[in-house]
Amino acid sequence: MKKVLFVSAKCEDAAALVYRARGTWSVRLFDAAAGLAQHLLSHRYDCVFVDVARAGADGFALLAEAAGVPAHPPLFVLSRETAPLFAVKAVDLGALDYFTFPCDVDAIDARVSPVCAQAGRVPSNREDPLPFPLVGSSEAMRSVRDLVRRYAPLGDPVLVTGETGVGKELVARHIHSGSRRRDEALIHVNCAALPESIAESELFGHAEGAFTGAVRDRAGKFEIADGGSLFLDEVGELPLSLQPKLLRALQEGEIQRIGSDRHHRVDVRVIAATNRDLLAEVERGRFRADLYHRLAVYPIRVPSLRERREDIPILASHFADSTRRRLGSGPLRLDGSVRARLSAADWPGNVRELENVVSRAVLRAVAGRPPGAPIVVGLEHVDVAGPAGQASPPGPAAPPSPGGPLREQVEEFERRLIREAVARHGGNQAAAARELGMHRANLHHLARRLGLRS
């Protein structure tokens, strides 16, 4: 049972939460106007909920106070206030998600548990923790979260559709995390990256001697995922010749390795995703109708960013804070003009593109900031087309030319920042850390992780 702190001065809401959370959370109430930081330093909680609209004189100040506590528990907002600006400000101040009354404790618990587990506060057997919740206060994302909550406990296949970069894999992870299979593996297969010559072997395995090079028996992804979930990404790219075998695996729960006459029983929950219109593919004869209907037992369509622009500032704040934490730098904020520019952009690459743009902007802002100055991400740091179609010019401290995975670009830029800061201060790491807005221990740790001599 999670130990939860609820910060609110509204007695009715506090009483309602205690009543609804019985058996799931152990809730302690906190309604003091001050002293929250000291309380968190002397008490241990799995997570904290702050009612920003009813937590004393200034709920946002209490949220910021909690966010300033070292190694604080995960912070969330639970409030009757539904204004999007409240959610944006809450995320800016450190909240990981924003929930509203009347609340479904089980649904909220399913969304906060992976975050608590990632923070090391709730035991978990997960090998691949969720990167973040399904962020967004828009009606479209509330609908997606509701479908995930409803479908996750079921055992039938789910088909996740949407444009490239909208977060289909994240939805699949949340479905797996909310299912009875959460402690088993979630195996990811990118069907678009499977050459037709080896696709069958990858999915279903092969027996020794089945073909040249098959020097031993090999289990396929279905057997590896037995007891857990199998995520078939870009399932619309699966070769037509292989689709009947996939259908059999779904219908019968059996697979057969290439070159073997034995059938293997498997207990696998399939979650498929595609950016294609599979019904149109069925009409063109490129995808089997019976397989489509077997995969789409429970469909979820993930909206594009253009359909939920009100979520863009919340997502941008999340990505900015994630990059800031990776750099080990101090607090930062996104200028209002940046929020407007990001909200007005077209985002053909959707959430993935937004994450890349925001991460690069934070890197530029950190690199271009005078020592000791607050970190503000401005338009000069953002390389995305505005309403008129012109791209914002990157600042003078632009990271290396784009190319390769974002993580590699970020790490290379981190190395450059550290080298240059240490060089400017004649090798004095303490001074370099101050310039970068970091504690010296954090700089030392980051330098070692990046392979730099310290």
C-alpha cells in the first residue's frame, strides 16, 4: 500500500480522497500554510499530491517548496481546478502529472505507480520503467488514458494507431504496465526493420538445420515473450506471406518453429501499432482482413500534436526539465514567446520532434548563459518554424550538427560544455560547476559517465 501525502485545506476533498483510497493508499493530510519542506525532510512518502487551488494561501508556492526538497518523492497535483493554465504552471513547478476531482483512485494509481517505481520507492520487477506518464490535459488525451485504463487489464490484442512520433510505443508500455503481465517482459519487435527473409525466424524461431546457418535451435520473439506481452510496432509492414502464421498464433495460442514439426503453446498478449490505415491496406490486398479484425479487438487512436495543441506547453516543460536534469543544471523556465511558438508549429514529427527541439533549445540556453544567471529558454534557442513558416535562428552556442540519435548528440554536447567550462577555469572543477549551475559532485559524476577524466 502506498504511503501518500495530500496537501489541501479543503476538508470535503480530503475526506473524499481518504474514503476512496482505502485499501490502495495510506493517506496523510497536510494543510499547513508553511513547513512542508521540513515535513518532507523528516517523513517518507511514496508520492505527494498537492491541491494547488485549495492548499492554503498559495498552493503553487507549496508545490514549489516540495520540489525544492532534495530527493523529494514524486509530486502530482489533484485539484478541482480544471483550467489548462493551472496544469501548465503545475508542471513548470515540478508536478509530474495533473489530476482532477472527482477522482478514480485506481486509475490514478495505475498512472503514478510506474513513476514511483522508477524513483525507487515502490518495489518493481520491471526492467524497462515508463519514461513518463501519458501527459496531457486535452480531451483527446483524456480519452486515450481512459481507453488504456479500460483495456490494460484485459488479455485481448490492442491495436494502437496514429501518425509517426505520437507516442504509440509509450501507450503500449502503459497497457502492459497496467495488465496482470506487468511483472513479465514486454518484447518489442519493429516489423518495418525485419527483412522478409528472416521475419518468420525472428517471430517464431527455427530448429537446428532448418536452413544454412541454423546451427542450433533458436526461440522466436513469441516464445521469449511467453507469459508477457509482445509489441508489434509497424505491424502494417509485416510481409503478407507471414500474416497467416501470425493469425494462427493469435487464434490458437500456438507457434511452430521453422524446420520443426512440433507446436509450442505460448501465452502472449499482443499489442500492435501502425501509422498506416490498415482498412485501406485490406482493401488493397496488402493486409489480411481476418488478421486486422483479430488485432483490432480493442483499438486506440493516438492523436497528433495538431489535434491537442493545448498539451504542447505541458509536454515542452516536461522535456525541458528532463534535459535540465540530465545536464545537472539548476532550475530553468521557458519564455512565454517560446510556448507560443511551439504551440503554433505544425509538428509533422509530433511528440518525438517536439522532444528533440526542446532538448536542443535547453542545451543552447545552458551553454549561452552567463555564470550565475538564471536559465531562460528564449526564441533564439528554438529551431522550429513559427506561424509564418520561418525557422528561428539557433543561438551562437548551437550543439553539433544534427545527426545520429538524440541521446548521442546530447552526450557529445555535454562533453563539450564540461571541457570548455573546466578549461575556462584552469581546471578548477568547483568553479566550472558553479558556472554550469551544478554541484561539484554532480559535475564529477556526469564527467565520469561521459568518459571524461576528472
